[in-house]
Amino acid sequence: MEAFLLSTGVIFLAELDDKSQLIALTSPTKFKARTVLIGITLATAVVHLASVVLGKVVGPPCPPVSSPCWLASRSSGSPPGRCAATR
């Protein structure tokens, strides 16, 4: 049951953006466009601020994750297929 609730929550958060876009498209029919744009901007700022704060709180206790081989080879300029991280 825990896995079900966790996956449902993650999917809900991932799809939240789609719901926001639908609201943003339909809101100007009821409210002034300027009011909708200000609301969208403020809501986006609040969400990003909350994400940064959450990252600062949760991030430090988490162990560092090594980058995948393809990312390491891209950033080091190695040809594809050769992993610079394994040298």
C-alpha cells in the first residue's frame, strides 16, 4: 500500500503542471488576462522558492550521486562510447 501511495503522489506532482496549464488557458475567459498572468507568475515564483528551500533542507543529508557514464563522457569531451569516469 505504501508503494501505491508513493507512486500516486509522484504521478500527481508530475501531472500538476498539466493541470496548471489548463487553468491558465481557461482563466482568461473569466478574469482579465493581466490578472491571470500576474497570478501565474506569483504561483511559479512560490513553487520555485519552495523547491529551493526543500532542496537545501533535504539535499545535504543525501549522499552524493555519481554522474552516469554518458554524462561524464559528454562533459569531458570524450568520444561517445568511452567513459571518462572509468579511466
